Amino acid sequence: MDNETKQGRLDLDAIRAKLTGKSGKQYWRSLEQVAETEEFQLWLEDEFPHRRSLLDIDRRSFLKFMGASLAFAGLAGCRSVFMDQEKVVPYVKMPEEMVVGKPLYYASAIPLLGYGVGVLVEQHEGRPTKIEGNPDHPESQGSTSAIIQASILQMYDPDRSQVAMQGTDISTWEEFKKVILGVLTKQKAAAGAGIRILTETVASPLIADQIGDFLKMFPAATWHSWDATGRDNARAGSQGAYGKVVNTTYDLSKADVIVSLDADFLLGMPGSLRYARDFADGRRLEATGGKMNRLYQFESFPTITGASSDHRWAMKASEIGGVAAMIAGGLGLVPTAGEVPDHIQKVVADLQAHQGSSLVIPGDHQPAAVHQLCHAINEKLGNNGKTVLHGPRVDFGPENQLESLTQLTDALNQHKVELLLIFGANPVYTAPADLKFADALGKAKLKVRHGQYFDETSDKCDWHLPQTHFLEEWGDIRAYDGTVSLIQPAIAPLFDSKSQSEMLGILLGVPLSSYDALKNAYKTKLPGKKWDIALNSGVVENTTPGPVAISVTGAAPQIPAPVSGLEVSFRECPNIVDGRYANSGWLQELPRPLTKITWDNAIHMSPSKAQELGLQSEDHAEVALSTGEKIDGGVWVMPGHPKDAITIHLGYGRTKGGTIAEGAGFDVYPLRKSASMLYTGGATVKSLGGSYGLATTQIHHEMDGKDIVRSGTLAELKGNPTLQPEDYEKAEISMYPDEVFDYDGPQWGMTIDLNTCIGCNACVTACQAENNISVVGKDQVKRARELHWIRMDRYYVGGLDEPTETVHQPVMCQHCEKAPCEPVCPVGATVHSHEGLNQMVYNRCVGTRYCSNNCPYKVRRFNYLNFSDNQSQFMDVTFDAPTKQIGDKKFTIPGKVTQGKPHGIQLLKMLNNPDVTVRGRGIMVKCTYCVQRINDSRIEAKKQGRDIKDGEIVTACEQACPTRAIVFGNVADKESRVSKLRADKRSYLLLENLNTRPRTSYLGRVRNPNPEIKA
Amino acid sequence: MPQIFKPAANNYARASLIAGALAPLLIGPAIAALSRSPANTKVQVPLNQPIPFSHQHHAWELGIDCRYCHTSVEKSSYAGLPPTETCMSCHSQIWTNSPLLEPIRQSYETGTPIKWNLVNKTPEFVYFNHSIHVDRGVNCNICHGPVQNMHITFKGNSFQMAWCLQCHRAPERYLYQDKDHPELTPRQQVFNLYWKYQAGDKLTLRESEILNGEWEGDDNTQDMKEGKDLLAKYGVKVQQLADCSVCHR
């Protein structure tokens, strides 16, 4: 809701009644829609309700808004008369391979929670502007996730730490080196007994080797590692099953039946991009010949994996272990205790019918016992070596990170630590609350932190050293399956930062640049040309370990008892994970999957729980543990959430780490203790009165019409191949001529397959990166002014508490052949091209917004304010930025943004794609089918004297999509992929009865439920 | 009651009414003419540069091909401005002590690039691609004027949209083929014209007008017909050339 919405209390029983007992399928987006509140009607009729009328404004503001800035653009003669003469500045020595105007692509790898994903970095004139997937990498295969797309914003983040800090004083690396070498020399005598290293998950062979060398130099020192949402449980599970830690990966391309036990494997696990592709390939009806795999999802929080499943059961996180035990019992692995519900018996039967082609995946949020049991289950089903692959451990360092951190805290508390070196981790913010790590940290003699942001941990350390971003450094990293990729920079470090390997080099007394360190490490493995080939392809050959045949040796573990009463479940936020991406504007503004909340976390609960507590969405409530800790935040009523549980996301409420991170949401870590890292009981939730406004996009840009989403089961598809609803209405006869233009060139169109779209939001972020889309902030999102050109709509089908279906639908400009937006523009700023594009000509637009008013799909976005320049977080300069002159360099203090607006904006300007116009205030924007890419390919084809090949033009959204749900191409060519998909029976157009003749078509979503299981 | 307005006020009123009616009729065309005049478009107004680079000396007298310096004109949207290294490729051996070339030597030694004054520019909302124009046979001089005659570089044409459209809407007015060398591709023909000029060959009227920057498109029926044939031969999709998104994206 926006700031002026008067929130009436929703009657959940009435909503429930409206949803049950309906004949025919009803797709609903929000509770407000079903309740048909007055407020919702306003949002449906008017894109921006509660907008201010000009009559409300006072005279002064009126003049301010109406006074347009002088447009000097057309008056070239004014240059050098009263405007500065424009300069053009070439290089002094131009790099040989660079062609100004054409981007270069470099293969690299991004570390995501320790594991690497191969990417291609698009670089314009020496600055990286976009990240794409590396088609040759086993996980990425050319696609990316939202987090990978947003990582480029992090590199240009003005809040990143830029200088070495000693306490609150600016210092230099030279000063640090003097101090640290002195301390290390002293420690040598004690063989390093007082030294502790703390890292995050390390999957880089180079870093692991360097740490190993350090530990050889200081044998009494210890290496600890900590990740707030790491894979301790997976490691402990395999330890229990096999006596050693193995790396378990899944081959979903061979799986016909998949059971997921709280595993969000399509988005949140290492290898997710690969799993998403393989999973989608098993459901791509036109390719599989009508066959589909089947996914049973047991989950404790609605995820996109659950939305893509064929059967979904919501239950407490602590109850899922019981399901695992029942499945194991059904297979004869453990004695069955108690009655097994019918649906689980059917699931077991389905698994048994697919020996060797089934898969049971435990979620990382489940305790180790569940992982251990799943190893046994998969082995019993004959899946080992087929759908489940085991290999040697991929990451390095301590196996149990919680234990490791606890040991470190104990050592700190016993005053044993004289030198603590923290690489990247942020334990002051993310450590379990009972460890009281912040206090323990104070007891170390010298605390050194190496990280990208001056955050909560740096604040408590003696030294903070800035770390390079992966786009600025050399290194290596292993992917989810162990494949090694080299990390190569696309730009020299923007600030005075060094990479982890360089920092370790300093500590080892071998201060090599990261390039030299890497080259040295690969001297023998990649001699001569092989080094260049590895850098060019992004993958080091022969580093993928083959699967290992092993057998479960451990006894069946005891599943922990479920939490009685209300369960509080802690999960990492799908967007900002454990808080490390909290300062990313793109990720904060990206609507969270399913809830569509931006800029905040919430206390998620089921409708029945909300009714019981007398709460509804955006109420202010408090969660208190029986041991006294409490946190408060906004409530969110989530259909499909397990009944007797609440879920709260980690990563918010940060106190340091950048202007965006600070103050977004509420901190959940105070509730999380070492004994209850995943979930806890003994909690109460009560209303604090008042409201906590949440900016959610779920009711923004509603399409008022029918037949928006088509879905059905595989059985229904046989009887109704088009999945047409009963009230299907064909387009009426139009008085306009049928042909738009008489033109013999390509006609661009697009198809989106709802069956393979998982709603991961990679397309939304990729579009934002490619098209220079600005971040608008929470306040503007509340007014529906978010600028995302493509939005991910989410529809529920079924009852309020447990919707039977959740469907995702990405919607962008449909490029209608008979576009309603075109005839109404008074200045002709949106006209139709001969190739079928609905063009947006920014320089003509005067901002009447008539086009957006007329668009039935509500895909147009208006820049109400000057978002590209006026990033208000950089205008909140509270004091003059203190600077320090050291030698010939000038440094400014990092941390809370103290740089004046120009500095921050200049840095962010480097991120912009030079092929796309940066829009100011008063301009309408929308999806352009990536016209810059179309134009580029058209020109290249013309120069080479050939036609554009099918698949040559890839839009940003299409390129990012992990499941390849989006296909773009020439609809005039009957042999193109997009034409074939358009001709598919499942293909339909949005709001077809309006006769807009959109070029974007959708394929209906099909589920494959087990006919034996009653719905 | 005393009169507020003197009798002369009548004359003022009459005069201001007439002026008010005439003013738009005078000011309108005046502004239109002004905006099309060299005062605004800077056509044929030489622009001083930090180093007095002479195109006539380098391109005509020495015969250096345009692409020696403007290297990316056939590859990308941007024609390319030569880096200091390109200048030094000759001037490290020739005129090494000339005071006029001191800024270049300084730039090369200190690594500070030379800040040239921008002569040819389209507005920021225009995305112009050089490579496709060269590929289609649009000679450099057609847009940039008689560059090889310029001692001090000036803008060759107004680059106002109307000027671009007169070719984009009717490319047959500009397309031609060298009858002596019909085997040449349009791109080869662009540079072949310069070779002919350098060799002192006989040029057609059209060709010499192009080189002098006076060519404004052909309205001769026969030439237009030949132009149309060439359009068909090269597969130029004329209708699409005037689409907004071709230049404004």
C-alpha cells in the first residue's frame, strides 16, 4: 500500500469463503484483490491512486515543478559562447584489442557464498557494465541469477571501503605492513600460538594453498571459518553417512521423480542454475514429447521451488525430518513409527517405481540428521551415480563452521588470541547471539579485518583493509561440482584495495600481485598456451572430479523432535542472503519471490495464524523468545505458509555497511542461537499496535481482464490442449487493416513459457543492468513508481491457506501490433517500427502519460523524479567529508556515505550501458525488446551481407534466464524457435479479446500431479 | 477627471497591436533561419584546436588514408580519434623539434591525453553508427564536407535531423556506382574515390561535388532510377531506415 492508503481490516473468513466453492479456476494475486476492497478497486482503476492534484500544491512548488530546465541540446551554437566547448579525448596509447564502441567480453567467475559460477563480463572501454553467464561453465551454461546480475552494482558501490583504516583514522597499506610484520615476527617465537584466521567458506585452491603455507609458517595457529547460512548440515550429514565429508551434487536431467525436503534447489543452493536448467528441461513439453518429471515439495516456507512443484505440502521446518523418516520407513531403512499419511505412502510408491531415476533432496535448512537419512534413501533407491553424484569435498577449511566459530570465541574469551585475521566474514553481525562475539572480539590483542565494506565487524577491529571485488582481482575458484575457473579482472582496482591472495601474500612475507601469485600456482598445471585457453574459456580443463562410488556406513540417525507450539524459522533472504548484499540497491528493490516485498523483511505467517493473533499484513508485531530476546517488525500474511510457524529473514536491520543497508528492515540475528540455528520454539508473537508499512509490488500494475494465466494438469492438457478457460473470448473483428506494414524484413516477437519459468527474477535484474534502470527507494515503490521494465507477477489458485497452485508470469511490453499506447501520444513519441517494435523515443516524450494510461498490460513506467542523478542517499551529506593527504594521494573516510553527491554519482555513472539512453525526469520508459542489441545485430548482419540468424539476437532477459523460458526471434520466419513455440497449442496471448495483437505470447503452465494422490 | 492616458497613447496602442501581429511572423522565420545558419550549426566555421592539425596536409598532400587515424570507422559506431601514439608513429621521426608539435610529445611522455575540441557531433539522444554508413557506400565527404581541403577542420554539415532524413527517406538520391569499376562493393567504392582523386583521374561531376562537400543528393530521374536499382541489389530496406528506433534508442 502507499503512504495514503487507509487500511481497513480484512475479513479473512470472508476471503476464504470467496475462494472456496467456486466453479472454474480463479487466479488471484493478493488478499485485497479477493476481498475486493475499495482500496484495491482504486489500484485497479488508476495506476497511481492518491496522486496529488496540481490544485494541492502551493504556488512556490508549482513554479518549481513547472519551470522546465532550458534545453540547450538543439542550440549547438551556444557552445563556446556561453556553454563550455565540448572536448573529445582519445587515448595516449590505445589498447590493441579495443574497438571503441564495441564491448569486449572476458571470462571470469563470481564467488557466491564461497562457490564459483562462471560468468562473462561485458566491458566497455575498460569498464565492466554487465555480467552474463558463461556458456561453457557447467553450472551457469550461459545463464545467471539475480544476485549474479546485481554483483556488478556492488563493484561501483560508493559505500565500498576505499582506504585502509586504523580504527577511525585513515591509514595506508604500508603502515599496516609495518605493524603486521612486527607482530608476526614476534609470533614466530611461539609458532603462532596466538594467531587465528577467520574466513568465510573457501573454495579457492589458491587461497587454501596460501592459508596452508601460512599455517606451515605458524604451526600453532588455527584456521576458522564462518558463514551465517553455510552448509554445515550438509557436511555433517555426509560425515554421518559416509564417515567423511563428500560433495553431493544432483543430476536432475535423469530424475523423473523428485522429492524435495525443504530444499529450494532452484534458487538458493550451489549449483542452482544447473539444477534449474535440468529441471526445466524435464518439463519442456515440446522437447520431451509430452513427458514431464514430477516434483513433490515438502517445505516450511513458500519458495519458488514450491511454486514450480506438482504437489506441495507446507509444514513446520522441524516436522520435515519426520517426513524423511516416514519415507525411509516406507523403503525399509528404519522401523516405521506411527501412522503414515496416505499422500506420503503414495510418494514412497512413486519413488519405488522409479529406482535409479528418482531423487530426494534435503534442504540446507534441515538438520544434519535429515541429510544423513537422505543419503541412505537415495542409495536404497539406486540413485547413486545416476541422479545423485558424490565427489571429493569441494571447499576447504573447517568442516563444521558453527563449531569453528565457537572454538574461536572460546579462545578469544580465554585471552589466547593475540592476532585475529578476519577475511571477509562479518561475525559481529551474523554470529549466533549466545556467543556474544562482539564482546569476545574485544579481547583479542590485535584485530585485523579484510573486507569489502567497513561494516559491523570492521567497526570493532583495529585495522580494516579494503578488499577488491571479484571484477578487480585475479584468483581461482571451484564451482559446485569442483570445476575450477580462473577469476580475471575486467578493471584495475577502483580503490586502494587488495585481493585476499595479495593480503595473504603480505602475511606470508611474499608480497606478490595476485596475478603473479595465480600464474605461479598454475605454472605446471597450465603451461604456455593452456593458460590462455583457460582464461579465454573460463574453465580449467580436467578439474571436474568424477563421481565416486560410496556406500552408507553410518547407522540411521535420530531425527530431532519437532517443535511443539509456534515455530520460528530463520532463513536467509532470497535476495540479500545473510546480509552481505544488504547495500545493493538493485537487490533491495527487487521484489522478493512470492511476497513481492521490497526494502524490508517481514514476520511471515499463515492466514490462520494471523487471524488467531488478530494480526494482518503491515501490522507492527513483536516476536519474543521465552528466554527474553525480542525483535519487532512488520507482519506479512502469506498464503501457503505452514500454519503454526512464522518465518523471519536474516540479513536486515544492519547498523553499518552502507547507506542502503543501514535501517532496512529489522535485525533477526539476536534471536538466533547456536543450539537453534535453523528454527526455534518457545516464542510468542504479539501485536504492538500501530503499523509497519511494507512496500510490496503485488497489487501494482494489475491487468483488468480475464484469461491472464492459463494452467492445468497434464491430464487436463490432453482433453483441452490449449488450456483455454470456459469464458475464453476471441478478439473481435477490427476496423483497422490486418497488416501493420507491408514489409519483407524480420518481425520481432517473443514467447515466454510459464511451464519452465520458475520466478527467480534473474530477468528482472538483467534488464535493470542492461537498460540503466534506476533504483527509486521504498517510498516511491509504495507509490507504484518502481521502474522495473519487466515484472514478475505471481498468481495463486485455490484456497487462502493452502493454494493449490502458484504461477509466475513475467510481464513486459507486449509490443502490440495494434498498440493502444501509440495513437494517444500527442507528440508521437511512441510509434511502431517496420520490424514490429513498439518504439519509445525518449527525446520526443513530454510526459503526458496518456500512453501508460491506455496500456492494458500496465507495462509502462514513468520517471516521476530524476532518479538517475538524484539518488537521494547520496544527497544526505551530513558533514563535510574528512580527507587526508598521504603522499600524493588524497583519501576520504568510508563507511556512512560522507562523499558528496558528485563522487557517488560519478562512480555509478561508470556502470551505465553506453548503448542505452539514461533517462531523466518526465520520461516514459518501457521494455524495448533490447533494441540496442537488435540494431547491433542488424548492422553486423548487413555488413556481412547476410540475414540475421535465428538465436543471434538474445535479449537481456532471455540471456539471463536459467531455464530458458524466454525465447526471442523472428516471427515472420516459420522455422525460427519463436514461431514454432507461437504455433504450439499451449500458446496464448494476454488479454486477446482486446485485439491489441501482442507480439509476446505465453505458453500455459502444466503440472504433473500424481493421479493417485487426492488434491 | 484628468485623463490617465495622453492622446499619444492611442498611437502606442495601435503600434503595439500591429507589432504584436507582425512579431511572430518576423521572429519565427528569424529563429528558423538562425538555427539553420552557420552561427548555430557551425558549418564551415573553423574551430581552433590545441594542436593546429591540418587535414589538407596529412590527407591530401601526404595522401594518408582516413582510416590510418580513424581506425574503427568500418568496425563500430564510433569512427575513432587517433591516440597520441598514432601521431608519434610519424612524428617521432619527422619534425621532431617543431614547437607546434610540442603538445604531442608532451602528451606521449607524460601520458596525458590531448583534449581536442569536438567538431562533428550529433546530440546525445542520437545513436549514429559509422560502420554501416561506410559499408553502404556513403563517402566520408558527403557528411563531413571537403575534409581533405581543410587546413583547420570545420563541421561539414548541420547534422540536423531533417538533413539526415533527406537521405534516409530516399537513399536512391545518394547511392551511385562507379561505372568504371562496377565490381567494387559500396565500401570499396568509398575509398576508391580517394584513390582516383589522388591519382589525378578524371572524376565525374558528381564525384567532384562529393569531394568538395557540395553534394546534396540527386534529383535527376535517371540517376534516381539507377539508385533504386542499387537499393534492390544491395537489399536496402528503405522503409525501415526512417524508423525512429534506428537512431533514437
